[in-house]
Amino acid sequence: MKKLMTVTAATILAAFTSVALAASGEELFKQHCSVCHPDGGNIIKPNRTLHKKALAKEGIKDSKGIVKIMRNPEAGMTKFDAKTISDKDAKAIADYILKTFK
């Protein structure tokens, strides 16, 4: 005879809480970047904003360019290595920046 498994609310809750939900690019930006880059600005170097024209002046046209800066920034910016922000999350942040700060 087969045993009948009893599924409890606690079992279901444990299954859901063990699965990490991916944060959005916006959430990740707010968590890691917004302190120095409020509204796409730059409190350290005001002429180096995250707005499309400013990025273009630096030759940054896509998410790869933004991630490259995150991984190897100039003096004054925190370095975000892959241990701190995964490649997937770094791309989500970069995509959010490109979509948001025109």
C-alpha cells in the first residue's frame, strides 16, 4: 500500500522561502547605486552622470559598458565585483540605468 503524504502549510511556506526571488534592476540600483547616483546624477563627480548624453560622451552605449565601469571604476567610485553584484544583477542594473535616465 502507498503511503499518503501530508502537505502542511509549513511545508509549502518552507518551499517558497527557500527560493530566492530575483530583485529588479530598479531595486538593485536603489540598493547599491542610488546613494551616489540619485536620479541618475553623481554626487562625487557632478559632470559624470548616468544620463544618456553623459554616458555617450564616455563611449558607453550599452549595458556592457556600464558593467565594465561597475567592475573597474575610476577613483571615487566603489568597485562592484562579481561577488558583490552577480553578472546577472549587474546587467539588470545597467539595463535599468539605460531605460530610466535619458
